[in-house]
Amino acid sequence: MVGCSAPLIGVVAGIANCFVDTLRFCGAAVLTTMAVGCSVVTPQTAALRTDWPRGVALTAEVADVPFYPQQGKWCGPASLASMLNHAAIQATPDSLADQVFAPGLGGSLQVEMVAAARRAGTVAYTLRPHFADLLREVAAGHPVLVLQDNGFGLISAWHYAIVVGYDYAAGELFLRSGHTHRLTMPFTLFEASWRRGNYWSMVVLPPDVMPATANEEDMLVALLAMAHSFAVQQALAPQSTAKRNPVVIGLQAFLARWPANELGNAALANVHYAQQELSAAEGALRMALRHLPHSIVLRNNLAQILVELYRCKEAQREIDQLPASVNAHGRFGADIADTRRNIAAQENAGRCLAAINQ
Amino acid sequence: MKSRTMNVLSRLLIVSTLALPFHSANAGMIGTTSIASQADTSNQRSIVTAALNRSQTVNALSAYGITPMSAEARVASMTDAEVATLAGRIQAAPAGADGGIIALILVVFLIWLVVQRR
């Protein structure tokens, strides 16, 4: 296990076997336990009473989330299809089953739910394990896919459902779940089941829509994972991208909010570069260098792109701006040396544009 | 900034051979993953680990009734960090033993029913 922090740890655990029918009798068990002490079983619900998240409406509902009644143990494919449809991606439980359902496990793994959402061209963003974050997303109009354990004691009954709304005054959440289009569930009962899955949840959004609870680091992780998935798919089965590249859209939205993120800027230029869009890559790097004038990576990559555009003089100017100290044994010393060699090679081969054109 | 970048990278660890295709494109261009990845030695180790994890996970998924091609496509869309957690998990956890769980639930349910009727 790699030393990764909160959200990705949540992306790990179990299989959801879609046990919806156990709900009723485990509800009874939970209610009994609650009489004993609800702050033990449902600490976050208890905390909401005194500490309602600031700026979040007390009632909200995303009514237009499509619903696919679950067939067999297909709560994973069914709920993911709903989420993707709401993000304007065509999908059905049948079309997703081959990506997220494991017959031998009788369920769907969380990681596969995340990966499949990515493959479909959406950004899968795992929320922090906080009720406040879930509510904030729903209030912003983003349905939230949750993993519940509707069993009790040592018995697990994993299930995926979608939180589409809540009414705090009534103490209820509204879910697309199993065979029920609009399941009403008390906050306490929901938390008891959600808690057993380590409060795991995610939003699935079009790349130009930022999650309401997005933070810089987690968002970049989600986008780079998407870039990785996209690149692999392109390598396995190249497709002409008639539509705009979702990774580019996502990274641009990210940089609109966090313009000085070096890795995000480098990634955007690299995605353009991988698609052989050299001018777009150049534009992205020039924009980035305005925010990060001392970035070695960004300037080196700009120089390399300029070489490939036969603008050797310009390339040389960029690479000469790097401080001498980073050239020899710095972290990217070898890359910078390569770029210098490429400039020289281009010049020796007489492939450079006349300086007047640069 | 630097430590944050490292953090992001260590969480992604997309350094497998399946990584972004432009890595091999042109020397001189610094790839996204190498910006994020750490010192060379740990890098090489993680490449090996990542590749192993991927093939292990593909095999594990295949054992659960997924065609090898589909399993490969599924794993390809995951980050190395995700694959790493999954690889260990599938082996360690008897997650698929749902038949047993259903039987247990039924037993508990029956006991509960009997208790209720009295």
C-alpha cells in the first residue's frame, strides 16, 4: 500500500453485493442501538445538529437524476449509469457491466467504479469522508454515489446508491437505491450504513464542472488519473478526437482556479504535445510561465517545443534563461542537456527557420 | 509547492510501462510523471512493483469471471496507486464469498423472525 492520504484510501475496500432487501431488518437493529447512544453510532449526524456546514442549504434535491432499477446484483452498473447520464454521458447498466461487475465476486469494486467513470470521460472525484462534503455537493446540484453496508454486526451487505437530496428539518435523505426511485432514509440510519463503508462517496462530473468541495491536490490527482486513463486508451485503440479532449477541458478548468500550479500547467502542455498540438502546447506554457517564471520544467519544455517548431533561436533564448546551477547535476539536468543537443542538431541539419521569421 | 507535487505524484505513481505514450516521443521533453516522480532508485523499484501489481490484478480479476481482455482494460484505467491497493486487497480479502454471507444473513433473519413471532 502506497502512502496515500485520505480520499484514495477510501477508494480501496470491498465489493458491493447490492443487498437492498436487508435494509428493513437491519434498520430495526440500528434503531435499537441508536436508543443506546446515537452519537456513538452516528457521530457525524450528531455533529450536524450543532455544526451545520456553513453556506449549505437546509434542504436540497437534484430531481433530474435518471434511475435504473437494479437487476440482480447490478447496483454498481445501475448507479454508475445514473451518474454518467446526469453528467451527459450515454451509458446503461448493460453497457457498464463489463467494466464494473465481477461475476465471481458478485459485486462491483470501488476502484472499478472510479476507473469506469474515468474511462467514460468524466472526472471521478472521491469526497472526503465527511457528511458536510456530501451535503455540500448535493446542495450544489451534484448527485453523490455512496457505498453503504446495509448489514449489521459482523455481517456485511454492501450496496451502492445515489444521494440526490435531503431535508434536514425532516431528518431525511433521498436516494436512488435498488428498486426504489426515491428512497427516503433517516440521516441516522444512512450514516450507520455509510459509516461501515468508511464514509466512501464520489461525484461524477463533466470535466468543465468543478466539484463544490474540490481542493487543489485531490482535484489534480483526479485529473491526472483521467489523463493517464485517456492516454492509455488512445494508445490501445486510437480514436480521432472529434470532440474536445476531456482531459484538456478538465485541466483548463483546474488552471482557471489554480493558475500557479506547476504540475497542472506542465500536464496541460504535455497533453497537447501528446496530441501533436504543438502551438497549443506552446500557448499553454507561455501562459504558465507568466505565473511561474522560474519553473525549470516549464521553460525547458517550451524550448523543446520551439525546437520542434524549427524556431531554434527562440528555443536557445529560453534554455539560456535557466540558471547555470540547474544545468549540470540538477534534477532535470539530463533533460535540459537533451534539449540543448536537439537545438544544435536542428541547426546543424539546417532545419531552423530564419531568425527573421522567429 | 514542491512537497505538494511530490505528494500528488506519490499518490498517482503512474510510472508503469503503460504510462503516457509521449514519454518515448522526444528526449528533451519532461513528461508529467517524471515531474512528479521521485529519486531514480525508488522510481525504478516502483516501476517494477507497479508492473507486477498490474499483472497480478489482471490475473485476480480474470479469476473472478472477467475475460482477460476486459480485465486488462479495467486495470489500464486505474492509477498505479489504485492498482497497488486493489492487488493486495483482492488477495487478502475473501470479498467474493457472498454465498456464505447470504446464508449467514438468512440464518440471522430467521432467528430474528422467530424471536419476533413470540
